[in-house]
Amino acid sequence: MVWPHRDSRLWPLSIVVDNVIYIDAEQFSPTPATAASAPGPDPSWGPCWLTVDDGPNGATTLALLDVLSRHEVPAVFCVVGQAVATRDGAAVLREVVARGHVVGNHGWDFSDLGGRTPHEVRDSLRRTMDTVAEVVGGHVPVPWFRAANGSWGATVSVATGLGMTPLPVRGTIDDWLTQDTGILTANLRRVTEAGGLVLVHDGGGDRTGTVRALDRVLGERRDEGRLFTLPQPGQVGDP
């Protein structure tokens, strides 16, 4: 587990990641953590939360995990059951959990569940929960659910009935439209504000720019003493 940090003055930042990405392993090799020199958190700024959708996705998710470790930021990873069910996906999800991040449910595949019946929604969510439990153990909680494309329909009541809290779709950085690092860096600076719920993706295509932008902005925010935490039910609002 990576939390809490040895320096009690520092608070972590949380992120949620979707989709699948492949990244040059040499370009994103792990960097050893250095001694913390950032100021303590600014209490007037308030918390910000990071979420990641659409994974697990091999080298891309691993590169993202290295960035989060480097900046001591926790995230909620809303995973796709079908991706978890693969051998590589299972190994990456175990690494996500081992590093102290939280697992969320993003449905079995990328299907839009907004128009599905409660029975169909429950099957998708339950199947994903069971697969996660098989991979990381039933003791690992899955406290969050996020609907694909933000299409909710019957998913809110079904997820709540299964013990999960719906996680709103907010603070998107448009990383499914572009992987231009400069654009994504600007977008991240905009949404990493007090009370910001940040949504990035680790799956669904090339996410090289997403990883680079996160590395840059998380470093900036930590140097500013900004406060990042894992979200709690009741903090992030309704979908």
C-alpha cells in the first residue's frame, strides 16, 4: 500500500482511469520516488479527486501507476470487466490494488447501459464485480460505479442496490478527442481545482498524452501544496 505517506504533512490526490493504451516502456520507465520537498497542503484550497476509466490496459495503466506513485496520488480506477478477465488485465488490476488505489465498476464492456432493463444492468455489474473478486479477492471493496458515456438510466438504482455509489462524470479532459500533451495539460490545470472530480482514461486508444499531462500537472499541484484525496460517498454529488 502506498498510503499514507511517511510525511504526514502530505495528502494524496485521487484519479479515475478508463480505456486501454500502449506506451513505450523506455519512455515511461519507473522513476524512484525522491524525498518530499513540497509545502504542506493549503487548507483553504479544499480536496480534489482523480478517477481513471476504461482499463486495465497493460503498459498504459502501468505507466499511469508509475506517475501516481511518483507524485503520491491515489485514484479510483473504474474498470471494465471484460478487460479484467484477460491474463494481462488481471495482472495489472492486482498491481492497481497493491499500490493502494480504489477499484470502481465500469460495467462488463463498453456497452451503453442507459437504455437497458434493470435485469440486464444487474448482470453487467454483477459479472464485473465477480470477476474483480476472482482476480484480487472478495475482501477488496468495489465502492463505486460509473456508467459508460455517463448514460445512467436504471443503473443508478441497480448499482445502489448492489452496494455501490454512482460516481458522476465530471472534470473530463477530452482525452478521447486528442492526445496533444499541451491541450491535455491545459485541460487538467482547469479541472484540478477545489472540489474537482477529475476524469481521465487509461484505455480505449492511445493515452500517451494523458500520461504525460498527468505527470506534469500533478507535479505542479503538489509543488503548490494542493490537497488531493480519495473521494468518499456524499462528497462528489449525484450523477
